[in-house]
Amino acid sequence: MPLIVQKYGGTSVGTVERISEVAKRVLVTKQGGNQVVVVVSAMAGETNKLLALAHQLSEMPDERERDVLLAAGEQVSTALLTLALKSLGERARSFLGHQVRIETDSSYGRARIKSIDSNRILRALKDGEIVVVAGFQGVDEEDNITTLGRGGSDTSAVAIAAALNAEVCEIYTDVEGVFTTDPNICPTAKKLDRIFHEEMIEMASTGARVLQIRSVELAMKFSVPVHIRSSFSEAPGTWLVEEDQAMDSVLVSGVTYDKNEAKITLLKVPDRPGLAAQIFSPIAEANIVVDMIIQNASEDGTTDLTFTVPKADYKKAIALVEKTASVIQAKGVTVDPNIAKVSIVGVGMRTHAGVAAKMFQLLAREGVNIEMISTSEIKISVVIDEKYTELAVRVLHDAFIENQGNL
């Protein structure tokens, strides 16, 4: 029998009524002659509620205990969906991360999956059961509970699909697929029938919330077919696919934005070898991801060093940077949490010149100042003042998506 892995996000299982609807959809999939493994997120809003409780007790909660707390959200939705399936007369069994043995490293809050023991899942499937697995969570080699970060259930689902050699991994969410930009900002946003892995990685890393970036990396590495769909309709969604020549003709596939970063600047850093390593090593050891970095040299032998980090980590990062600044005799540290990163993404940029210049001209025409720039073969990102985010997205989408033929 074909094996299908389905993942349902928080909005899809946000209420008992929604969970019942998901159970019916899962049952239809099994009745179509398939074995089914379901991966679920916590009910919508539950993770934030649990995190808020932790912050009532501590401004910076212990990371190990925070993961123990947050993993409870998926335990609830996993049990409820299994109960809903049983109420429909279906044989089903739930498993938490440690029961399946989803082993991760020990990076609490952003753990990476190292291995999955699929034996218990396979035995349950052989017995004719639907298997429901808690997403977002695992255990390290010391059996400490870990979580995979925001959107981690996507990664759980793709990793399980890879381990089981599934026919397809269906990612069910509250939208019908991947759009050229956020429809809430730009009503003319279009749903993409398919998107190339590298494009999706860039879009996920620059603000698109449809898939967690690590899930896309796994899908590409293990050739897992992924179909991103809505649990609220039967409409076909967006397929994650390998690149082909036809896709190269599309200059820009999407415009993304991310308001969840903060900008940190070290002022007048002495310009000598080894200081960059001295600045960024403590940040790396704290498992804080640094995104964009720029360095401006001055005639007086110093530089200003600016970089961005996730907004959730910037207070921790500032404490580390201020300590380092004192040691290396930098003149100070400033932070700006009110920024946004806006990006255009498309494989067609590999073979087209002048895209960056066009993007900068469009933003300048609207009076939007660019504070930082980052590029790759298929992406251009700029950091701007957060208040101009929606304007920038609409202008770029109109030029690069709506009027692409006129470029």
C-alpha cells in the first residue's frame, strides 16, 4: 500500500471541531488504499500561551525546561486527533517524539534531527493503524526533550517521510499553497503551482512562513515529494520540485518580508585581524543565528560592524556583544529592533542583469531608505525601516510579478 505522510498545522487543529474535520480527511486518505502517518502541530496559539507562562516566571527561561513545557502543546493535539479517529471507528495510535525516537542534538529551541527510529511506526502501520506523531519535538542522546523551533512540525513531517520512504509528504496549512507574496498585503498575489527547492529555501529564510527552511533542505536532500495544501479546501496546492529549464524563464517568483529581526551595531571597532571571530564566536556558542553582516572601514583605523539576529534573541545577543565590546575597546553598541528585511527571490536572476539596480530604483522612488543589502544567485534582500514594509512589498510585487513581462 502507498504510504502518505500528512502534516497539519496549528490552525488546522485549532479547535475540537477542526480536529474532527482533520480526522475525516485522514480517514478518506486511508480509505483510498493508503497507509497514513499524520504529524500534528500544537493547537493554534497554544505554544505562545505556554511561552507566556514561562515568561511570567522568568525573563529568560531555562532553555531545557522551556522545551519540556512547549512540547506539551503537541502532546495535546496528538492525543485529541487520535481520539477523533477512534471515535470514527478507525484504529489509530499516537506517538510522542521520544516514543518514536526522533533523536536530535541538544540545541534547545532549535534542535536538529539526527536520526529517526521508524520501527514502532512501521509495526503500527503493519497492524492496520493510522499513526499520529507529535511534531516539533524530539529527544537528545541523554533523553532530554528538545524542540525544533518555530515551524518545526514541517521538519518532523519531512524527516519522517524520508525515513519511511513515503510516496508524498502533504503539508496542510491555512493557505492553499505558496503565493508570490503575502495576500494580506498584496491582493494580487498569485498561487504558485510549483516552486523550486532553492527558491523555497530562500523564501523561507527571508520571511515566508509556509514552510520551515530545514524541512525544505531535507526534502531536497532526500528527494521527498512535498505538496503544500490547505486543510480548509480540496484545491490543489503548490508542489516543491526540482529545477527545470522552464522555471529559469521566470525572473522573480516571490517577494517576501520578515519583521522578526533586529539590527545590532558595534561602533568604532579597532580594525585588526581576529576581532570578527572574537565578536561572533560567543554569539555562535549561544546558538544565535546571525543573518546579514556589513562592515564599514573608517580612515581613523576603526570600523563599524553591523549585523542582524532574530528579534527573539537580540537581548541575549546584546549582552554578549556588550561584553565583547568592552574587551576589544569598541566605542559602543546600538540596537534597532524596528527593522524589516524585504527580499525578491527567483532562479531567473542567475541569467538576468540589472535586477538589483531595478529594485533599488523602485525603493528610492518611494522614499524608502536601504540600510543593509545581501545577495545570492537567486535572491536580493534589503533591510529597511519596518514602517515601510507593506509599501516596499507592494511596489516590488507590482514591478517584478505583475509587470514582469515589461522589465
